[in-house]
Amino acid sequence: MRKINTRDFHVATRSTSREINRRIALNVIHEHQPISRAELARRMKVTRGVAGVLVQELIDQALIYEGAMGEAAFGRKPTLLHIKSHDRLAVAVDVRFSKTYVMVCDFSGRQLALEAYDTIFSMPEFIRDLADRIRRLIKTNGTNGAVEGVGVAVPGMVDQNTGRVLNAPALGWRDLDLRKPLAVATGLPVEIENSGRACTLALLWLERSEAARPQNFVYVGVSDGVGVGIVVNGELLRGCDHIAGEFAHVPLNVDGPRCMCGAKGCWEAYISNLATLSRYFGWNLYKLSPNKLNNARKGSFTVPDLIARARRGDAKANAAIQETAQYLGLGLSTIINVINPECIYLDGEITAAWDLIEKGVTAGLAGRALTEKGGRTPLRVGSTQEHPRLLGAAALIAAPRFAAPRVA
């Protein structure tokens, strides 16, 4: 049950039920396209007449279109419906410590253009350079549709309402306005979100799956840092101060290795790409100077390289990733004990070694989960997308079109 907030609510009007039904129809079409009107009516449990009216309204709003004719066992062949996404475009930006990625894509997440470059840490220079790149990519690759906005995924805490980066330790950004200056520089609407939450939105709204997406799940992405997103009852959890889900900075050991946030012993300091590489090379993260730390994170030797060595029989490489597996499972048990999700989605470079580390992860998880069933929480590994954070950034622009209207 959810209590109605009598200080912040939207009263239902005569058109509210119709709008809700349109959004339901839009989501059903999105998940099952191409789909006929008859199949839509069956899935929505309404008459064909009602489904037909909703379809026509969605066509009039340019949200769906009629495609080819489908097959029929008898009678008239149905006209199949599709989401109108190919000529609705977004710019997606994934800001990482090492690189910044910029993609022009359509509303289905289909990549039209991609560019990567070394991340710029000075905010004014970052905005000027990014705006120039966005304009150039749109000019050369976005001519077949209207660009409706820019979505930016940032490795840190973000006030999604104001667009301020509250704290991105890896970038050295704290309480900086990113949305307004970038919107002014590009002339486009801009949405900013934490990278873990952005990836979670992509799972929730854009990625199609044969199985029904759970209504309660957690996403964990392990890369330069660790991003976590939490979905409860189909809604992304942000918290009152926009820091919910920062499991990456839950301490495993207050005397542990240094984290990019400045504290010691965070979960991220045990499982990030840098942490895994540090075990292999014998680096002491606490003693590394900021310059050496930066060089280490931007080094040419990567976690995929380490995994390749482990597969070739390098015992030291295997030991490094196995220790990461143990700590990954330990942190996942904390998430399970606190959130109790239906499943956890795992992503990041280390998951390419899942066949090598699965036993270590599940053992670490089961050893600290409070119940036997919790210890068996399904782990769904990998993404169908090459750049999940970019898809998440695109979802910041596309997903609101599918969200249910707020009532009460």
C-alpha cells in the first residue's frame, strides 16, 4: 500500500483514465511489437473497439505507426503496429573517469553515431567541448530525425530534478550545475542521472526481453567505479537527497584500500577495475599519489587483458579475479539482505570471466545472505548492449514517453 501525500498530489480528471490506458497500450505495443490490434485487445483484456480507439489516438500523437500486414489463419490479414522510434533521436553521453562516450541514437537505442575521447575534468571546458561534439555529430548523422534531447550518465550522485552533480569523486565534481549550461550550449533539453540508475532505466524501459521484467530488481555495473540502481515495484529508487543505492561506498573494512571517494575500505575499492588490476600488479592504492592513481586508471593494460591471461593459465591473474569475485559476492549479499530483490543484473568488464568467477561470487553471496532463499537470488549476467551506460543515457530522454501518468 502507498499512502497518498496530501501535500503533493495530482487529482484525477475525466481524461486521466484514457491517458493511463493509452500508456498501457503504448507499453504493450513496445514489448510485443509487431502486434495486431486484436492481439493488443487480448493482452489488455479490452474489446477490439476500445483497442482500436487507443491505437488511433497513439497514431495521431505520432507515437506508433502501422507496418506490414501480418498472417492470419482465416479472414482479413491484420495490420501490425510498431513504436515510432526510427525518426525520434536522442544524444546519449556516458562520462567516465577514463573516457567520455557520445552517441546519437533513435528512441529504440539503435546507434547512429559514436565518438569516444579522453574525459575533460574542468567543467566549463567539458561543457564547451561536449557541446561542439554534439553539434558535429548531429549535423553529420542526425539529419533523418528530430533530436529530442541529451541524456548524460555521470559516475556520481546527481540531483535529477535540478541537474546538479552533487558529488562525483572520480571526476572531482561537487555541487556543479551541468544541465543548464549544457542545455544553453546545445539548444536541447538535457537530463542528467547517475550512471548506475541510467543503466537501470534502460533495463526497465528500453531493453526488450522474452521474459517479463521483474518489478523488483537491482542493477550492479562494475567498471572504472561501481554503479548501482534499485527498482522497487517498477519504480526507480532515488531517495530524498538523490543518493539512494550508493552501495559502492558501503565500507567492507574501515582500514581497507583507498577509494576514489576519499574514504577507505569501500566495496568499490575491492571490486572496481582498478582494484582488480592492483591485486595483479601489487599496487598499494592507499600509497598511490593522485597522478599515479590517474595513470593507473587510464593504463593500457585492462581487465579484459587480465582475464585473457587468466584463461591462458596465469595463476596470479586468476588469483586476482577470484579475489574480486569473493568481494563481489560479499557486497551482493548486503544488497540482498537490505533490498531483497527478485534478481540482480550484473554488468561490466569482469563479467566476461563469469565462467571463471561464478562459483566464487555465489559462494561469497550465499555465505553472508541471511536466508537460504536469499542466497539463491538469481544473478543475470551481461547486457545485450555493447554500451549499457549509453543506452541508459538515451533512456533518460525516451523513457518518460512510456511512464504512467502520476495520480494522487
